[in-house]
Amino acid sequence: MPVRTSIPPAARIRTFTYAIRNIVVEAKKVEASGRKVRYLNIGDPIPFGFKTPPHLIEAVARAMRDGHNGYTASAGVEPAREAVAAEYVSRGVPMTADRVILTSGTSEGIELALGALADAGDEVLVPTPTYPLYTAVLAKIGARAVFYRTDPASGWLPDLDDIKRLVGPATRAIVLIDPNNPTGAVYPESLRRSLIDLANRTGVPILADEVYSDLGFDGPTPLLGSLDPDAPILSFSSLSKAYLAPGWRAGWLTVGRTDRLNDVLGAIKKLADGRLCSPGPMQYGIHAALTGDRSHQRTFVRELRARADLTVSCLSRVPGIEVVAPSAAFYAMPRVRLPHGRTDEDYILALLRETGILCVYGSGFGLPADQGYFRVVFLASLDELRVIYDDLEAFTGRYLAS
Ligand SMILES: Cc1ncc(COP(=O)(O)O)c(C=O)c1O
């Protein structure tokens, strides 16, 4: 056998991409050249000065001091699973702790659910634009992401006819991100009910990514399972966003009570055994979060709404840019009318190199590169955002004129 000079990674890694972090490589080069980079690429409130509620920190520290530093059961410690179940019950979703798995963030819930549902060659319906972890995990499994449209003309709502057309014998799940990253959209009840009908009729479960459900500008959005407790729904969430602790990797996955999902629940538990457990002390933070004071959420949501309003008013006054107003979370997905032959990545890289502003191009979320969409994370302070949007306006004027 010839001696290899370089050891090749698995070929399937070529299809695994995660633009939100990949683009940071470019940002580091810009930083190395001496220019300050303004990071509007990652949805992490902590670097922007938002603080994890102290009672959560105390609960985790206490758990460590009390010796809870060993492995936990694979599904997580009982009090935290009970707290998740009680949270779902209080929001109208009948749930028991034995159908709750504590996970390393929403991310691991996504990975466990897709791993339990889809074989190589199977299909999973994913929105465009999408949160890119879904396509990345499907690429790893060898399953196929089949994209359904969400429409900016209707406030980025999913195109129900498109979804119905795409569901077929190979479909193993429908991903629903509501409230949505990257668009900030919140879906109306009528649409949610139609999707539940489809899931009930076809037996294709819905993977409900509800990590932003506490961050609706008009109040928390109802959990999908509250519309029909017997529908085949798996729900994911975490402490990352609404409880301001993304680095803790503290999340959960719930499996709806219908017997139709029992085998999937069994498969998820099997997979969960293989990774031992999610971070133990942080599980005590979940218990504290869901049973304690949440007043920080009122302040956080108020701050987010003010930033959303500023984002929409500043960006929509830029000639060549249009933006749909978000209704939740900290993302907006504006569109720049690109000159013929240029891509969203060209625009975003030029913006980065010339101004130090780092956004993520729409094609990183599965949108066509020539359409000119990009995602803005608006967690920076209002003053910082004003300066950033002024710079973006001046740059865009030059870019579109060149
Ligand atoms: C829609 C969506 N799902 C999942 C995640 C991952 O969250 P977590 O930190 O809980 O893994 C994010 C993070 O940005 C997200 O936007």
C-alpha cells in the first residue's frame, strides 16, 4: 500500500456546510488586516451584553457544589424532565417526563430526531431559507433535504401547496421553524392547523423547532402541540435564546403522546444512550429556568422589538434594499437587488472587506445566490446598529453603482 502524505477525511464531509460559522474564516482575515469586524452573523445575545439570569447561574453552581458532576441518566435528571413536561402542560400540550429527553441544546435534539427518523436516501422537508443545521445533519446521515418554499411576499410564510406536493413515500419528517430563524416570521394558527392536518393524514411527523417561542414580540407563541395533542409532533427548545445561556448547551426534546411515535421515542432513547448524557450541572439550570422567575424575558423582548423596528426603518430606506418586518427573535432577512451576474456571497464579502460588517449570505440558508438575500442579527445596541446601518447604506450605494 502506498504511504499517504495526507490523510483524507470522509467524502460526505464535502456536503456538510454551515455558513454562519464558515464565513468567520473570512472575517478573521479582515481582522488580521487591521480592520474591526462587527459581527452580525451569530445569534448569541451574550457578546452583546445580555446577561444570563443570576438564579440560573446559582442553580448550576449549586449543582456542581452539591456534587452533581457525574454522568446523568441518558434522558437527563428527573426534576428537569418533570419541569419540561410541566412547562408543556401549562402551555396546553399534555406531556409526561418519560417523553422528554434533555439534550445538548436544540442542536442535539435535531440531530437525535433526524438520526432516529431518516435513513440514507430518505427525504426530510426543510424550509428555504432554513436554519442550516438541518441540511448539515441530513448530509451527514446521507438523507436528502427537500426544500419547501417560504414566501417573502406573504411575510415568509410556508407555501402549503408546495409542502403538500413534496410529501411522498420517502418523506420521513417535515421541519417547521416557528418563530423562524432566519426570517423572524411567526406563523398564523390557520397555517399551523393545515400542517397538523397533513401530518395526521400522512403519518409524517412534524419536527417543531420552538427555540424562539418565548421571543414573539406580541408575547410567547403557542406551542404547536397545543393545537392537537394527538398529532405526531416532536418539539425542540433550549435555554440558549430565551434564557440567555447558549454556551451551556442545555436543551430538550419532547415526543408527542400519540402511540404512533412510540417506536421513534424508543429509537431516540437508544441514540441518546450512545452519547451518555447532556451536560449534567446545566440540567439543573433547566429546572431553575422553567420553575423560576422569567421577568428577564419581558425586558429582553422589549429590547428586541426596538432593534427590529430600527432595523426595518433603517434598511428599508436604503435604495435597492427591501426587508420584511420580523415578528420574533433577533433576525431579519433583507434583500438587495443585485446587479446581473453578482451573488449574495459577492455582496456580503465585499461588505465585510470594505466596512467590517459581517452578515451571512442567503445562499448559506439555501436561497438562490442571485436573489441577494442576507441575514442580519440585530442584537447590537441601538446606537451601534444605527452606525452599522449607515455604513451599510453608504456601501450599498457604492456597490450598486459600480
Ligand atoms: C432555529 C434554530 N434551531 C436551533 C438552534 C440551535 O440552538 P441551540 O443553541 O439550542 O442548540 C438555533 C440557533 O441559532 C436556531 O436558530
